[in-house]
Amino acid sequence: MTHLFDPLAIRNITFANRVFVAPMCQYSSTDGYASDWHFVHLGNRAVGGAGLVLTEATAVLPEGRISPQDLGIWMDDHIEPLARVVRFIHEQGSVAGMQLAHAGRKASTYTPWAGHGTVPESKGGWKNVLAPSALPLTESYSMPRALSIDGIKSIVSAFAAAARRACEAGFRVIEIHAAHGYLIHEFLSPLSNHRTDAYGDSFENRTRILREVVAAVRGSWPERAPLFVRISATDWIDGGWDIQQSVELARQLKELGADLIDCSSGGNVPDAEIPVGPGYQTPFAEQIRREANILTGAVGMITSPIQAEHIMVTGQADAVIIARELLRDPYWPLRAARELKRPISWPVQYLGAAPEGSQARVPIDLKSLESCFEEQHAILEG
């Protein structure tokens, strides 16, 4: 029987527990650079005891940002500010991961507190909004330009280049964002993909770009390091992407070297009726895990330690990937372990508040991946 605070080994990385920090947009970057906010926000969740800390959706190209304030990794200058964050996360015994993303037709939009829809160029937005087809999300969003084949190839290459930069920054997990109505999900769903070429119409064609991205990233990312993919398991609307297609996609991604499917849902159409409630997406993680025989992460309104433990002991998923509850309480893993009476290490600075007998935390052992960037160089040199 698997418990929430049992370690999880994937390739050469062992996560101290199965509480993972979900990617959460912070809208706190200038020109894509990580800021002090990212250092504190991500570092604090590592102090709180999470086994994996994932960055927000990090743009592989400047025009792939959701907002002008998004984090980016499209140029080498982005590496060092991110490396500072990574070093601190690893010092806390957690693993640093990066979610790579392209926003597609949802690019160049306002931060949630500043407005809705497309940001005009006069306020820092951009015209070059791209999608599989020239179909806007709503009237308040820009009309996207349908990508050419060459444009698709360039984006696939941008994901691979971003993975190499993430490796140089010290990240030990990559997650490809193929969910929530962003570019790759737009290709997957027939609701947003009306193409008739090799990237549209059939399941095989609509999933082609994701398969190419996974293969390209896997080829430039160390074999010893995990690769996750976040998908929306369903569009929640008839005629859209659904769980059956997700299961088949997961089977194919596993063959290409993906290690875990992060099972979210929705985000691609504005009028979907989503039955939101505690654990409402967990059945997707269970079905994909069982039918595709791949590790999965459960997400969505997972808030209590007992709920998260139940997901583990019943075999519905291999990890819980938590967002809002870790915004409310960065130290949720420490509290959850105490409530569940499971061991967890504490920062030596906080041992005065720890349960009796708690162990002091030590930095994660990453010796097996110390030559990560050298391996990338060897790959590129062929």
C-alpha cells in the first residue's frame, strides 16, 4: 500500500514524498526573468516540505507567454536567475521542476487583476498570436494566425532548446504543458483545431505536435531525468477532446519517454459545464493510470491530508499535484504529515516547532545528475 509520504522514484530522481507543487502563474516577471517573488514563492513551498516544486508555465518563446508578465526561458540570459531559485529548492531537500509552455491563442492577455482579454501593443502586448487554426477563444481575444508547418517546427525546436536551458539552470524535472486551452491542447482538440493537413482532422494528426515535442524534449533532456506531461483529460463538451483519447495519447507518450501524466481538464472553450467539486478530476488520473499503465498525478480541489492520503492508498494516482491549498498554506506538507502521523524531515531552523523525534532536513543528493549540462552538450555534438 502506497502512502502520501512514501518516496517516489522516477528514473534517477527520488522524490521525498508525493506532494507536488502545481505550476501557478505569478505574473511577476519583466521580459521573462525570474524575480525575487519567484525566489520566495517557490522557495517557500520547498521549505514547506513538498517533494517537487514546479515553476509556473514558463514560455519557450516570447510570443508564447500568457501575459507580458510571464516567466520565460527563451534565451540564455534567463538561466542564472532561475538557477538561484533551483539551488535553494534543492538545499531544502525538494526537487525543482519546470513547466514548459506556449500559450497559443491565449497569449498576450491581461493579468487576472488588470483586465480581461488581449493586451494591446500600446500596453506591452503583441500581435503575433498563434494557434492551429484562425479561431479566437472569445470576442475579447485576438484573432490568432494559423501556424504554418515551418512555424510548428520552430515551436517544437523551441521546446527542446528551453529544456536544455532548464537543465543548465539545474532543474531535474521537465513538464510539458499540453492542457488548459494553450497551444498544444488547441492542437489536440477538434473544437480548436480545424486543420486539414498533417496536424489536423484525425486523432493521429491532432496529437502529432505533442508527440514531436515530447520526442524533441526527451532527446535534449537527460535520459536519467523525469519528463511529465500535463493534459486536459477532457474538454467537458460533446465533440471535444475526451478521456478515451487521453488514455490512448498517454499510451503513445509513454512509448516516447514520458514518465508521468499530470491529469487536469478543461480550459479550451468558454462554455463548458464543469462539475467542479472536491477531487472532481481524480477519476481521470485513476483511469489513465490503469488503462495506459503510466504514472499519474491527480489535481483539482485536493485540500485535506485525509483526501490526499485516500488517493494514494486506493491507487488512484502516484502523486497529488496541489495548487490553491499550497497558496493558502505553504507548509501544508508538514501539517499533513503531522496529521497523518507520517515521518517528514523539517528545516533545522524550524525544528523547535516540529513533532518530537522529527529529523532535520538535508539537501537532496543530486550527484547522479551533476554532469547534466555536459551530457546535453554531448548529445548536441552527436
